[in-house]
Amino acid sequence: MERISFVGLGVVGLITQVCFASRGYYTIGVDSDEQKLRTLRSGNLPFHEPQLRELFDEAKINVKFSDDIDYAIENSRLTFITVGTPSKPDGCIDLTQIMHVCRAIGRALRNKSEYHGVVVKSTIVPSTTDNVIKRILEEESNKNIGKDFGLVVNPEFLREGTGVNDTFHPHLLVIGSSDKRSQEELERLWLEFYNKDAPVILMTNCVNAELIKYANNAFLATKVSFINSIANICQKFDGADVEKVAKAIGMDPRIGPLFLKAGPGYGGSCLRKDVKALISVSQAIGFYPTLLMAVDQVNELQPMQVVELAKSVLGDLKGKIIAILGVAFKKDTDDMREAPSIKIIRHLLQHGAKVRAHDPMALESLKKIFGGEIIYAKNKFECLTNADCCVILTEWDEYKSMKPDDFVKYMKTPCIIDGRRIYNANDFVHSTKYFAIGLKPDKEQLTNTYKIKNQRKRRLE
Ligand code: UGA
């Protein structure tokens, strides 16, 4: 079996490495972060990802970690580049890391006599492979693509939280290259990896492969901003509910049901960054991307909908205790990157609210952002205790299973703002003040505080 190296051990790099190792491939993971390497070498993972722990334990024998690209190139036949391509402050993509590793890979290839495959998995704007990566690799190695080494773009569609499953069961593989041999070598590897379960493999050139990745993420972001816009409209009409609307339009096969969940806006390390990079690259080539700009703008403003809802429900936020359930950008991850909760908490604090937060995984990351400005609850019930309002910002299963009584029992006023639409409104409106993104609160709810107070009193008696 091929020996494979991975340069850049973030979510994509590490998950892909461990998945290959679990299927018997000898793998070398390279990263420049010494702390991360120490964590990995001691058998721990630097981030939470379902199923990865078990897979890592099983596959340890096939996994090695190093900070040395020369060693990785020398001891493998194929290298996946999986380093980050973050946004610069103006939204355009920062290629520093990828250029740095390409130079190092190129230099290492100079000393290698056998053919070596280079596979770009990092997300890069159109024409980067042909105009930047290919040039660097050829210059540094003094060798030629196709003859001495291969170069392929193989974009990644895995999601955090379901990354292992997505790697084993992708909907599609895209292999972009200008060189037939490189393309066929990678296709062979993936067919071997998937054995009888191979997904559709689409062969194309580098620029299309790069564009497919951006178009994919931009479309997902568009769906989320679209449904959030509809949610904001729903919120103005008595009896309107975005959940009902989304369910119906999702049944139209031309639309489809996924990515139509209204919420506080998309977060994470990818959608926001990729939409901004596509906007930036479009402008650089003289195209004004009106739609993408709107998608981005809707998302920037969406967290404020939650703050506005809190203000309309509680009036003056000064001194009010607000319990935040969930801060990670989505469930099953400890990732806080671009999480809407950050903006929401910041605004609540600016309005004088006292914020107490809980998350099953992401509290340590939250502490790094807010330090002593907020209170960190050990569990969801501690978070709710004596709170004036509870705001749900991540759809963790442990919150989904909560009942109205849990809120009635612990809170000063059982007032809920469901920012993720995790509850059925009908189950909650009778015993709590229940408000949600994309749901117009009716007048009865706004005036049922007395009923709720009495209920709570009865329960405590
Ligand atoms: C996203 C893409 O889904 C992956 O296909 C892609 O490989 C990845 O980016 C990447 O480029 O690396 P990810 O960021 O892990 O994956 O998470 P998503 O599941 O796409 O969720 C992104 C954000 O959108 C989350 O904050 C989520 O809560 C939000 N979202 C998603 C909604 O608000 N509503 C929805 O209906 C779906």
C-alpha cells in the first residue's frame, strides 16, 4: 500500500490521515506546531471530532507525526497539502502557509529520484494551482510536472462534527489536474481506499476543481442566508413560522430540504471565509458579485436578530441574567471560529446584561475570548439557575432533550429564545415564554408572565 504524507494537521488533514491509517496505509502527518505534535504523539487529539478518537486508537501503528517536510517526502509516495488558507482582513485569501509548504516540498523533491504525487486539498482561489503552486514546485524542485512529480487539486467537502463519516462516505470526489498521469494515480488511490464503495469521481482541470469548492460552499452559505432572511420576514407576521415554510419549500426537489435551518447565521472556519474570498477574487477580476455580497451581509447581521429578540422580550437588558446554552458554531465540535455566539455575547454585554454560558465542549475556547467578562457554568442547569432569559445558540442533543419543566424549575422567569429552533413551539408556549428565530410571538405569550410565575411557585411549593 502507498505511504502517504499530510502537511497541515487541522481538521481536514488529521481526519484524512487517520482515515487512511485506519485502512492500512502508513501515514506521516506534518505540522509546524510543536504543541500540536506533542499532543498527537502522546496519543491525544488537538480538537474534538466524533469517531476520530476510536479510529486514532485503532490505527496508531500506521500513524507517525513529524515537523520535517523533507522526511515526509522522502518516506512517502504521495503528499496531501492540507494547510489553512485563512482570510486577510480585507477578505482575500492568505496564501502564506501554502506557499511556504510548497517551497519546502519543492526543495525536498529536488533530492528525490522516484515519482512523487502532490495533492492540494487546501481551499485555494481559482488559478492558484496553475499560476502559483505549479510554478513554485517546478522552480524549487527543478523538475517537471507529469514526468518527475504529479500535481492534483482534490477539494474537500467534509464537515466538522461529521468529518469521519463524510470521509468514508463522500457524495463526490473531484480530481483536477492538467496532467493525466497525476489524475489517474490519485484516482487509483481513492478507488483502492474505497474498494467497492467508491463515490462518483469527477475528473476536471485545476481551475474547475478550485471553483467547484468555492461554488459549493458559497451555495450552502446562500441557502442559509436565504432561509435566515425568510425567518426575519416571518418574524414580522402574526402566526408565521419559518420552520413550516422551510419544510414545505424543502419538499420541492428543485430546492431540497438541507441547509434550510434558520438560526443565528453560519459560523465555522469555512463558509464565511470562502464567501469573502470569492467576493474578493470576483472584484479583482472586475466582476461585482452582488448576490455573494448580500449573502455575506445577511450573515454579518443575523446574530443581531437574536440580540433584538432579547431586547424585545426583556426590555432593558441592564442587570438581566442571560443564560447562553451552546457557544460552538455547531453541535459536536469544540470549534468557536466565527461562531455567532461571540458577536451575540459581546452585544449582550454592551447592553449591560450579565452573561452566563454553558457548552459541553467549547467552554475552554470561550474563556480565551471573554476571560472574566462572563460566567462559565459547569452544566446546563447551573447555567439556567435564576436566569431572566435563556438563549439557545448551539443545537447540542443534550439541550434538545430538555423539557419545559427544566426551564420552569431553575430560571427566575422561564423565558427562552430558541436561536436554533430545537424545540417544538407547541410543547413550550403553554408553560414558558417561548420565542424563536423566524417565529412571531403572539400577544398571549407576551402577557403570560403571571401564569408562569404562579406555575413556578406551585412547582417549588
Ligand atoms: C462546510 C461545508 O458544509 C463542507 O462541505 C466543507 O467541506 C467545509 O465547510 C469546508 O470548507 O471545510 P462546516 O463549516 O464544517 O462545513 O459546517 P456546516 O455543516 O457547513 O455548517 C456551517 C455553519 O452553517 C454552521 O454554523 C451551521 O450551524 C450553519 N447552518 C448550516 C445553518 O445555520 N443552517 C443550516 O441549515 C445549515
